[in-house]
Amino acid sequence: MPVVKPWDNNGPLTAAEQRFEDLLRQGRADRAPQDAAPPLDVHAPWHLQDQEIRGEYLARRLVEPSWRPFARRSGGQQQVIVIEDAVITGNLDLRATDLPYLLEFVRCRFEQAPDLRQANIAGLVLWHCRFPGIDARNLNTSNDTVLRNCTSVGGIVDLADAQLGGSLLLNDSELRNPGGRAVYGDRLTVNGALLGLRLQTSGEIRIPGAKVGGNLNFSGGALRNRGRYALNANGIQIGGSLRCDVDPLTRRPFTVAGILFMPSAHIAGDLRLRDAVLEPGVAPPRRGESQYDDPTSTLVVDRGDIRGDVQIDQGFRSGGTIRMVSAKVGGDLRMSGAHIDLSWSRSAKASVEQPLRAVHIDGTEILGNLEASRVDLHGQVRMIDVRVHGSFQLNRAKLHGPRTDVLQASRIVVGSNMDCREADVVGSIQLQGAQIGANVDLRSAHLTKPAWHRHRMAYKSSVDLRAAGIARDLVCAAGSRPFVAEGEVQLRRAEIGRQANFYGCRLGDGSSRNAINAFGLVVQELTLLPETAPQGRIMLRQAQCELLADNSQLWAASGGVDVEDFAYDNFTTTIEPTDRAAVRERLGWLRANSGGRYQPGPYDQLARVFRGNGNEEHAVEVLIEKQKRRYQAIAAATRPAFRLPVRLWSALQLITVSYGYRPLRALIWLVLLTAAGTTWFGFHKLEPINEEDHPVWSPLLYTVDQLLPIINLGHDVMWQAHGNSQWITVVLIASGWILATTVAAGITRALHREL
């Protein structure tokens, strides 16, 4: 057989060309003859010479109109031109051609990239083919474009600005162009679906601005472009769903080594990455990079608009950041069972100064639920200004970011519940300014190793709910295990619609000043029943509640309980009028908590509660204790020379009229003193000052005249006392003034209470 040069368009035909020529003459180009060459192994380094078809010859024969009468089959079907088991040598140049039939290449190897730029063909199918890329910029097809089980090595499949009337199928293909672009499809338009099931790439799939009418499906695929974009789909528009999950045929998950870059994507259906494995394949970030960057991202969907669900759950694995800043999700964001680990990229010490983010969704709006139960995240979850219309579920989650803000969700808005039951959180939860439509449930959660504030040189709160609004309950109680917070529980200026429940909890580890900071908290029912004494201060200053439940463990807090200006209306458990032991117990708590300081507010508040319940005697007992503390503080603050008189005056008031709160005691003392004085003077008659007046001696009237400092019966100026009677008179006069003063003070306090 004579040697045929690839560029010789007029030379003798090869055996493969002759077979193709015979098919054209017969008007049947859709199947090979019986004596066709054996199947071609497109990956073999050798082939039979009679399997070669010159690209120049093939282009000429496809373009020339000599056989165009056969362009239509019976029934109006499109004519199909099939080239099987051929090696296409030279340049197949179909640029700007108009081919009204379907081209099908089966088990063909192209030595050069076929040129289909600006071509207009009915359809293009490549099965089990190998080629060094395809140049199909501005290609226009009216049917499916199929590249199945194909291999592209060292070149680019260029589909930029192509208009594909049907679907684009890349199933089971392998596109290799390491360090470059495997697919170049800027502004590609696919009227149907773009299917890449089990697709394997080495290099970038670049399809920014593409429009896909149906689904974009890479299930079971493997995209490799380490340190670069594995998929660049900036601004893509997908009329169906983006499915990158488990292949239903082989059960192989979708894997990526590189970045899925899809900012401003518009997806009419779901974004599915269920069971996917994403690897960033980049070096750790360098010092000095912006704190707003996510250098180890594996998925970027900033400003994306997903009308359905985002599913990155079940067996999803990622070694980089999931970033969806300012996106909108029309359904649920599902992350249950996901595992994201960035611990490989930065040391624990460096992460304290600049933590890496496992999830970054600042400003995103989720119209459904955010489901993240049983997630295992090593890195920060940043979701500032996020709005979730449904519920936020973090039950049994594991968030690992020691000494960092592992969950940064300031100003988050949740329409329903925020549940974090039985979660293990290593780091701090930041929920400042959050607005929760129902409950915040941290039942049985363990919050350990709170964040370190490097400017204040102190630990942050384990959970920070400053200025938050919770429509129903805050639950930090025991369930299957105790609620544990090693750092502070920050509730400053928070508003809770119903109950704040701290039943069976363990608060503080001594590293923070406060165990609970509820300064200015407003809540209907406050339940403070810790399992053990909190390690730190319980700050309740200026807090307000209707019902209070507390126990001895609370008041045994190592830092005390600050209840100055703390207002509550009643206790959850009513104290009966006969239960003086409970009153004495509470007074003991207040006494031990004061630390020697005089704090009248807590006593006044407790007295108001008892008085509001009709327990006036309990209220009086509390106020008497308050006065004891007052005089003790006065004695401690005065000069040493006056301390004893102050103490004596306090004791005298306590014994006589209980600081004026029991004025009837004065009457008892008056009766006793009157009886004592009458008895004494009955046996020790006094001498009259002027015997000429002939006064009549009456021990009773004389005693009463001495005891009553305001009323004058005239007997005090008629008789002269000597010796012991003189001292008895002095005692009666002094006692009378003391009793009168204390009674007046008691009446003044009574009138003040009434006002």
C-alpha cells in the first residue's frame, strides 16, 4: 500500500477512508460494514495503518454537498454519520461549517484537537475516544453533545460561548491537563442538562457565566486541581439542581482536590454535596493575610441564590472552609453529620490569634431550617448577621476551636428554635444581639476552653447572649448529663420571654470572674438551681424577673451573688407564714454573701416579696436583720471611741422595739417599768418639797410622770428623791425618752412604708 501523507488531501484513500467512502456512496453512513477493521484501542501506542483517516479528507467529505440528498432518514429523522475505530490524523478542520446531521465518533483517536469553532451541526457524539482537547468555541448544536468514556490528554476542551441545543454529557470521561484548564466554557449555554457522572479531571473546569437549563450533575466525579480552582463557575445559572454526591451506579462519592468556586451562582433547584469529599490541596496561610479571607476554602458560593436546599451532610468531608457569604437559600441548609477539619493548616497557638473558619456564611438568608446536628467541625463557624427563617439545629454537634470563638453568630436571627442539646463545644459561642423566635436549648451541652481575649488578657464567655432577645426559654439545664460551662454565661441586658433555666448545671472553673453575668436581664421566670457551687460570681445586678428559684449551692458561689437592685416578685416555691426556718436560711445566705458590707437593697427586696404574699411577720424579720447590718456597718465605719455607744444603741433598739418594727414592745416595757417603779416607790416613800402644800403621795402617778417625757402630771415637781430612789428616777426618765424615741422612729418607718 502506498504511503499516504497526512497533509496529502488528494492522495490515494486509506482502507478506513475507502470504507467510509463506500458508506457515503451507499447513502448509509450510520453503521460499519461486516468486514470493518477490528476495534481500536484508543490508548494503545500503536494501531493498524488501515485504521487511519486523514482529518483533511474527512473534513472535505463532510462538508462537500455531493451526498447531501441522504441528509434525512425516512420519517424525518436526522442523518447520523458514524466513524468507528479510526485514527484521525492531521487536522480535522470543521470551523464555521454548517453540517445538518449528527456526527458520531466511536473508539476514535485524534492526533490533533478537532476544530469545531463557529460550526453549526445537528449533534456531536464521541464514545470511547481519545483526543488532545477539542476546539469548539462558538459551536452551535441542535441536539445533545456527548463525550462519554472519552480521554482528553494535554489539551483543553474549549466550549467558550458554545450554544448546545440539547444536553452536554461527559459521563465516565477523563480530562487531563494538569496545571491548566481541562474545560474552558466561559458563557457556555446548554439548553438541557450538563452531566458529568464519574467524570475525572486533572486541571480546571472553567465555566463562568454558563447557563444550564437542567441539572448540572458531577456525581461520582473526581476533580483534581490542587491549590487552584477545580471548578470555576462564577455567575453560573442552573435551571435544575447542582448534584455532586454519590454516583447511584458505582456508589462512589464525589471528590475534589481544589476549590469549587461558584460565587453569584443561581441554582433553581438544590445544591447537593452529600457524602462528598473536598480537599483544598493548598499550603497553610501566610502571616499578614486579611482576616476576612478564607485561604483554605474548598467551596465558595458567595452571593449565591439557591432556590432549593443546600445539602452538605451525612458523610460530607472537607479539609477547607465552606464559604457562602451573603447567599440566599430558598430551602434548608443541611449539614448533619458533616466533618470539616482545618486543624492541619495552622497550629493551635496560631489559631488563637487568627482562627481559620470551617464554615463562613456571614449575611446569608436561609428561608428554611439550618440543620447541623452531629456535625464535627474543627475550626470556626462564622455566621454573623445570618437570618434563618426556620430552626437552627446543633444537637450533638462537636465544635472544636480551643481558646477561640468557635461559633461566631452575632446578630443572628432565628425564626424558631436554636437547639444545641448534648453538644460538645470547645471554644466560645458568641450570640450577641441574637434574636431567637422560640427557645435557645443548650440542655446537657458541655462548653469548655473559652476563647482568649488577647487585648484584655482574660478569657471570654463560654456563651455570650448580650442584648439578645429570646421569645420563649433559655435552657442551660441538665438532661442526660449536666450542662457544663467552664467560662462565663453572659446574659447582660438580654430579654427572655418566659424562662431562663439553670437546673442541675455546673458553672465556671475559676478562670473567669463571673460564672453568670445577668446584669439587666429581663425574664419572667429565673431558675438558678446549680448542681454544685459555681466557681465565680453570680451577677444579678439590675436583673428583673417575676419568679425566682434558687438553692444553697447558688449562694455558695465562690465569687458571691451580686443581687444589688435585683428585682423579683415571688419565689417559685412559696414560703409558708409558719416556715421561719426558710426565712432564717435566706437571711443567712444574704449575710454570708455580703462579705461584711452593708447592702440594704437585697433585704428590702426580700421584704417586699414577703409583704406582697401577706407574710408581714417574715418581712419584719428581714427588715430587723437589715437594721442589724446597718448598725454594724456604722460601728465599723465610726471612730473607735464611738463604736461601743453605737453598738449599745443598736442592742437597746433591738431589745426594746426591734428597731421600731415592733412598737407594741414599747407598751410592754412601759408596763414593766411602771410596775417596777410603783413597787419601789411603794416601799420607799419620797419626801415632799413643800410640806405646806400637803401633797398626796401616789407611787403609780409618780412613776408614770417620770416615764412619760411629754405628759406632765405634776408629781415630778412635788417630791424629792434621795439615795437609790434618785437613781431609780433617773433610770425611769431615761427609759421613757428611749422608748418614746424608738416608738417615734417605728411610727416614721411605718408611715414611710405606707407611702
